[in-house]
Amino acid sequence: MAYADVEVGDRTVTGGRTVTEADLVNFAGVSGDFNYLHTDADAMADSDFGERIAHGAFVFSAMTGLLWQSREDDESVVAFYGVDDLRFRAPTFVGDTIHVELEVAEKRPRDHPDAEGVVAHDVTVRKGDGTVVLSATTLSLVR
């Protein structure tokens, strides 16, 4: 959606994505983060979590993917511009289905050759039971 069409308070909810065993294994391989929290089922069985947890960085990456998939060929975003106040609020496990809730928090005009301004979104990632697993404010450079 073009910068001129975005209004503070606009909301979007994405479809869901179920976290899989392959996600944990592949993300560990790609990122190099083989921390036992994500890779050692035996050690985690005796932890307070009771099982392995998904990498926070994976949940963030899955969030960006869900947001991109919800755009439906919208070419108004020039660039992902940054993230503020990123917090991992609760663990995400294999089998959890997550979705993203997005609300326009602010618009700032910007003098840029390819964009009209920056749009700040308050972003919440929730599991199917409503538990918030991630919150942040994302910034996008928008035409």
C-alpha cells in the first residue's frame, strides 16, 4: 500500500505458519546457532521448558516471511529500514502455529529518491492460543 494510502491505526493479520522440526534443524545450520536450547531434545526434556525452543531469530525471520506473503504483490515497500524494541516474550515450540498482527503506529515523511516516507508498525507474533511470543516496532521505507 502506498505511503499516501497508509493511515495510523491500519491493521493487518497474516495467515499462520506451523513451526516444524525441519525449521529448527535448518535454522541452526544456516545461522550456526547450535545452542542446546534449540538442538538437544534430551537436555531440554529436563528443563523448565520441557522441550526444545525455536530460535528467537527464527521466529523473527518467520515473522518477516509471513508479512511479505501477506503483501500480495504490493511493491510499495522500498526497504526494511529497521526494528526497535524487539522482545521475545514467550517460547515457541515445534508444532506451534504462529501468525502476525500488524498495526501502523506512525508515518514520517522522508526526503528520499525512491520513497515518500517511513512507516512504523507495531508488530505482535502470537501462537494459536493467543500467547504473544514476539513484539517489536518495525520500520519500512515506503513509496
